[in-house]
Amino acid sequence: MTSISATWKLLAVLIVLCALAALGCGAQDPQAPGVEKPRAEEAPKAPEKPKVRAQRDIEQGTQKPQEGPQDAVQTPQERPQKERPAGVLVVSVVDGDTFDISPAVRGMDRVRMIGVDTPEVYGGTEPCGPEASEYTTRHLEGRRVTLGVGEDPKDPYGRLLAWVWLDGQMFNKMLVLAGLAEAVSYPPNTRYDQKLAQAEALASTPACADASQSASASQTASATASPSANRPEGSRGGDSRLHNGVDDVNCSDLSGPVTVDARDEDNLDADGDGTGCE
């Protein structure tokens, strides 16, 4: 009996020891006071890209946005369009090819159109001069136009030399097509000479030109009429030397009395009664 009791006691002790050993395997290792257990080393983070970091700082309010070289390049939609000329106001018209503008351009406020020449209205009115001035006044005065300044921008009279666009049409060409201006080349401002020459070939004939041609033809016919039609009655059919501006006829050269004018160039009227060789 004594040996059996000792055996059971030994088994009980072994069971207790195994139980304690099992509990000790899951327990944490004791740590000495003041000694920090080494932590697992973390993998280094990848460095942030400058642009991402800058964007993060902007969102957090810690940095003002800065424009980098890439950000400075604008897309076509963002890029501002080049400012177009606003045009000038035609204040008054001087004649068919000259007018005053506001504001001044290059210090000049009077414009002379390039490549055209309209009839004069000053120093002797030419045929169609008033009509050309009226045409330009009707189309331009009080309107805004766009100017194309010539390579040579100034004429000897201090006027700005330019081509003129009205509602997208070249007004210089409009004048020529209307028959109110001649196409004239003014080097070195010859950029549109060919177009103006073509317009001149297609130009209509204005009524003022027809009237001028009729008047000119009438004057020519009157000047070339037979001199005898204007001779005094008594000299009709007489010597051809009468009334020719030369003192070359004597009464002995005539068949009878003749009517003379006040000049009596041949000195035939001795008594001054208008009849010579009485």
C-alpha cells in the first residue's frame, strides 16, 4: 500500500508540472524594467513626387500654389486670343478718297485711301467728283472701319495711307467697282493693285460719267463746226481770209460790202457802222 500511494503522488506531481509547462509556452517573455523591446523594422516609404507633394500642401493650406514650367503652358482653349483691332470711327469725309478718323493712328487723323484716285471737288470740280464724295459719305461717315496701313504709312501731306475695310469688304475696291475712282498704283503700297485693276475692268459706268461724256461731245462738235456758221451775215460765202485773226484782206479783194465784227481785224469798216467796203 505504501508503494502504490507513492506512485500516485509521483504521477500527480508530473501532471502538475506538465500543466505548468504548457501554460508557460504561451506566456510572453518577461521584459526587464527600463529595456525596450526592439520593434520590427518598417520598410522605407517611397519619396513623394514634387508635384504630388505640392498639391497636398496646397490642399492642406500650407503652401501657395506655384506655377511650374509645365503648368505655365496653356492649352489652345485657355490661351487668350490675340486682340483684334477695334477699328476707328470715320468722323467726316473730305472727298471721295479722303476722310478724318478718331482716334488718330500713328499720330495721324486724316486717311488717304491707297490704290485709288477719285475726281476732285476742290480747286475745280471734276466730273463725278461730287458723286464720289457723296458715295463715300453715305457709306463711311459715322461708321467704324478697319484700316490696313501701307508699307509707306504717310504721304507728303501728312495723311495716313491705308486700305479700308467696311463690314469685311475693301472700300477702295467698292469705289472702283462703282466707277467713281480709278485704280492707281502708289509704290511701295502695291499689295492689292491687282485686285483693284480687276475691279476697274468690271466697273460700271455711273450716270455722272455719261453726262460728262455727252457734254464733252457737244463741246467738241461746237468747236469743230464750220466757221461760216458764226460769221456775220454779209460775210457768208465771202473770202476765206475774213475773220481768221489776221489783217490780210483789202476791199479790193472783195466783191462788195461785208459785215464786220467789233474787232474789224482787216480794217474794212472806215466809218464804224459795222459794214466794211461800202
